[in-house]
Amino acid sequence: MTGPGFGQTSLFPPEPAPDPLLCWLWLADVMGPGSIHAGRVLDTFGDAQKAWEARYTENFLIAAGLAAARRAKTLDAEKYHELIMWCDDLGIRILPYDDPDYPLAFSRIPDMPLVLYCTGDPLWLNEPGAVGMVGSRRPTEYGLQAAADLGSGLAKNGAIIVSGLADGLDSAGHRAAVKENCPTIGVLGVPIDRTYPASNRELRKKIEQKGCVISEYPPESGPVGPNGFLQRNRLIAALSSALVVVEAQEKSGTMSTVNHAERYGKPVFVVPGSIYSPNSAGTNALLREGRAKAVCKPGDLSGVLGLRGAAAPAAVRSAPDPMSETERRVLACIGPKAKGVEELGAASGLPTGLLLGTLMKLELAGRVTCLPGKRYILR
């Protein structure tokens, strides 16, 4: 059954589509943060311009859902010119789904953000070896020390610490990477032009010098509320190759990040804690239920993350080189399950010689692992 005004394309004469970026901003607003239909809309229409052109059709209603389809009829794509100018004035990079620096990791989840906002260097978003580090906002001294030691050791050995720039253990993970002059990625649950808590503004500036901060909420937008932090947790899980929980109570926001990691098939590790500490009740429960493995030192994660060790002093680690369009095309075809050369060739449309050369570059760059039988998997 269609809603009023849908399926009546003849009532709306064809008109030129707005610029692609305007369409992406429009579509992100139409769908809203964390929409479970975002992937379905892209599968149906391919990009934002085609979705805009189909906004009055029954196909759009089926793909986007009734609430989003109603918003699509009322939002004007041209109004987002002002948002683009705001971002330019504030030094904020807009990363729509089709931008070369958009994280490929997000393209593999059904509730991906259609547009991201970024400060700092977005090239780090597609580097291998990202590890999420989360935990209590009111940690014990034990938790703070564990986060500092693990974060420092992982960062020095090539991992990129991903966390939420929140109080407590999130900040401890970021600070450990910053102290080693290593890249780290902050994922906000508030608009990109705000820092919560405000006390982390100086930490954020340091992160942006050797890493980046991202949000799916544009600048100058209204209060997001608690739901913004819960939505943020899915992005931490999706961006990370593995999730480390340092301390967490049984009922906490941290456990929502664990749930997202499990939903996306990401391995979960926890720091074992005292049986007498409420802050370790959640992490110990994950161990007891077999949902996570214990991590006691950075080396426990080296194999999972495919870390090659600190081949050069952290202080001289430079920003990564941008990927070529061919490399992005091949990476987009490789998921969490290993695929052979023939399958990747069919999916990417590349000739065998070019595909093999690209796979070798990706392997040398540490982005993929070649398994026996010439089967490739994301590292």
C-alpha cells in the first residue's frame, strides 16, 4: 500500500538533479542518523542523485520507509548550500558516501552514515589496524592504568586507537596514542562543531594534529540527546577491526558498543578485572559467557589486527598516502569472508593482471591478507 502522493510520478515533471553533494546532504537528512534503511536505499538507487530523482515514487517509499519518504517530499536539496558554506568556514570536511576518504568499513554495515563530517586528516579513516578502546566514564585507577598501557603499546606497534572522546577510559585511550605521537580517531555523539565534554577541547586539538575527529551530525544542528551517543557507538564498532573493553558495568553504554561489534562480526576483547569491582562486572560477564577473550598485553591483539610492529619511531610516522580509485574498488569487494581472485575479478570488473597488481599493493600496505589458495581477506 502506498501513502498519499506516492507512485504518481506524472504529477511531477522531470527536473535537473541538484549537485551530488547537495543530494547526499539531502538524503542523509531524509534518512536520519543510524537508519536501518540506509543500505537498502543505496542498494536500490545506487547514489543520492538517483534517490532524489525517485523521491516521489513507490520504489523510494519501499526502500526508505514511510517516515523518510514523507520527509523526502518536504526537504529541498538546494537549502544545503548554506551548510556547505558553514563547513568550509569552520574547516570541516564533508565526506559523503561516495567520497574517496569515506571509510570503507562503514560501507559494509546496513545502518551506515550517508554523510560524515570530519576535522583533522580523514586519510586515517581507511588505514588498517584500527582498534576500538572503550570503557567506563568513571574508571578505577586500575582501569586507567590498563588503558594507558594497552593504548600506548598498541599505538607504538601500528594500531590506530578509535574511541568516543568521552570522559574516563575513552579519553585515556586517546591520550595514550597522543602521548606516543601516534594517530587516533575520535567519534563524536554530538554535532561536529562541539566537543563533549568541553574539558576535552585541548585533547581534541591534539587528536586533529595526528588523526581526526568525525561525527554524523552537522555543525549548527540542535541538541542530539542521549541517543546520539548510542548511535555513535555503532560507528566505533564498525570502524574497528577489534574492540577492547577496559572496564564496564553490566548495564552501561559501553555494552551497547559490544552489541554492535557482535552484530558486525568484530572480535571483542576485555581486560579481566576484580570480582569485587562493579566496574568489572560487565567485562567479567563477557568472559564468563564466552562473548569475549581476555587481553592482558598489547601483543594479545597483534595477530588479530595484523600489526607489523613499530618499524619506525612513532614520532616520524607520516600521514598515509591516499588510495587510488582502483584500490578502493578492490577493497570494496573484499569483505570479512575470504574471496578468491576469480570472484574478486567478477565483482570488481578489473582485468586479472591489474587486479593481481592491485592486490599485491594492498597486501604490502597491510590492508589485506593473502590466505592459502590465493584467497584475500581484510586485515
